[in-house]
Amino acid sequence: MNSVKAILSVYNGEEPFASFSKKYFAQHKKFGSKDRKQISHLCYSYFRLGKAGKDSPKDEKVLIGLFLCSSQTNELLNELKPEWNSSIELSIEKKLSLLNRVILANDIFPFTSELSEGIEPEQFSLSHLQQPRLFLRIRPGKEISVKQKLQKAGIAFDQITNSCIAFTNSTKIEEIIELNSEAVVQDYNSQRVAELLHITRHCEERSKNLKFSVWDCCAASGGKSIIATDVLGDIDLTASDIRESILVNLKNRFKAAGIKKYNSFVADLATPGFRLKNANFDLIICDAPCTGSGTWSRTPEQLYYFEKNKIDYYASLQKKIVSVAIPYIKPGGYFLYITCSVFKTENEEVVESIRKDYGLQLLRMEVLKGYDMKADTMFAALLQKPL
């Protein structure tokens, strides 16, 4: 517990806790592998309480978080809170009742008034107490071979769809599956973007004498580009991102995925002077930078350090990027807007501004809820430019 408090006193949230703790343990070599694992789990239990009890003593909050987040008996709880340890298998709701409602769902996530329509506030808030699952998207034609490899290795998985399978988050699959070639590590709702990509396919038929042109304008490491290739086939692909380093990762992923012909470049689309010469696209994918609030159950430290004014900051950034990208859509082409945010200001309100300011027609808009199946929650909207 003293080690946990020491780490929490120096961590400030400026980098992911996973990378911070790795550096910390490298500097403090007295911790063995079991110690590192237990200390990290205690720290994450602390962060999973979000804004609840932020002014409480750290050791008290660690213990409450450990009790609510654990499903198996724990040596530390057995020593310090044996009555909690004996009730460890209860549901979260019953555990909260046992605590006499010291922690309420709205305390964990106090931004419920900002949520997109259709998200259940309490259910979403309590989902931060659970670690999400690891999801794989099996690429076309690889469904049988991937499952056979997993079964041969004795790795348990749940079949979500024909191409989506789920594991516990700690499952090691790197040495069993050829990642990016056979399957892509991709959250369930990130995979569901394929549903909107299918809607665009008739545009490909209209332009069948030319390759379907796609610009993934905030490409990151290329997950959406790979799924677009799998859904739309042989496309004329362009990918860009603000970070040079992440485009290096993209190129490595594309190589493994067998994507050889594409254009890529570094660009800050929030810069008003951005220009792209002789370029028009049938589809622009804009997986916009956002608060990431739909993924905070994976990185609970981000919820702990989040400040509400960041919502407006990201919404402003998103609108700048949209304003730069939309002029490059061909008449009749599509704009696919995606966030991993749960906030309406970043989601529905940005889409409304796209409709109002640029005259695009909304074809489909959906909050992709994941908190009921240990997945990320995302938002996606497909719009079309008039002919």
C-alpha cells in the first residue's frame, strides 16, 4: 500500500499510466514481477473510481476501488477489510449497497448531463469499474484458420460475430495469430464501422471505371484504412495523420496487412492554410481526435484527470478538421465521421454543424454502445455530399 501511495503521489496523468508505471518500475528494481502486477492493479482500482472520493485518503480509495473492481478474494482485502473480502463475488450494485452508497454512479462519472442520447448514465458510469475485453477482427477468408490456431493453442474465446471474437484482456495472442495479416486487434464497436462502409458501396458501382478513392484523414495507425480495404476491396487509398511517428506504425501495419499501394503524408488539418492539390475523394473517413471518453474503462486514469472544459476544446478542433476535409469530397461522395466519445457536443452537435454549414445529407447516425458487453462506446455518422 505504501508503494501504491508513493506512485500515485508522483503520477500526474500527463502520459498513460501503463507507460509511466513501466518507467517507474525500471527505475525501482526492487519490485519483482508479482509485486509490479499487484501494485499496478491497485493503482488501476484507484483510478477506476473516477471522480468519486477524489479528496479521500489514497489508501481508503484504493481499498474501495479494489473491492468494487475485483471478483476474486484478495490478500490485501483479507488483511485490512475481511468483511469486504468475504463479499467479493457480489454484484457491483450489492457491493455499493454494502458500502452504504459511499460511492454513487454519478460520483464516478459526474458528466452525465453531457452524454449523447441513448446512453444509460448509471450503467455507463458503473462500467468504468470493469476492465474491457480484448477484441479481434478476423480478416476476410481467415475465419477458419484463425479459430483453428486459437483452439489448438487452448485459448478460450467468445464468438461475437462471424468475424469478431473476444478474449479476456490479458490474453496473449501475438505468437499465435499473424496480427494485421490474419486478424486485427480492434474493439467491437470500431469493427462496426464496417456497417456504414457497406452503405457506400453503391458509389463504387457508379464509378466502376475508376478506383473508389478513400482518404483516411486522421488515420492514426491505420485500423480504419484496413477495414475499408476489407469492405470496399481494391481502393485508391490515402492516409494522413498529424504525427510522423504514428505513420511509421501505419506503414508497418499496412505491410503486414498486404496493403502495398497507398499514399501517406503528415498533415495538421486544424491549420487553416492546409491545401491538398488535385485531390477529390469518393469517401473521407474522419476518425476525429476527441476526449476518448468512450474508452476510459481501458484507461481509467484519463477519467480521473479529466476536466469538463476539454469537451469544448475537442469539439472546436473537430469542427476545424471537418471544415478542411469536406471540400475534398466528390459530388455524391461520402463523409464518415467517427469518435470514441460519449459526449453530445463532440458527436451529435458536430454532425448537426456539418449538415447546417456544408449541406451534407445525414444517412445514418448511431451511438455504438459497448458498456453492456465490456467494449468501447463510440459514435459514427455517415453523410453524403449532394450531386
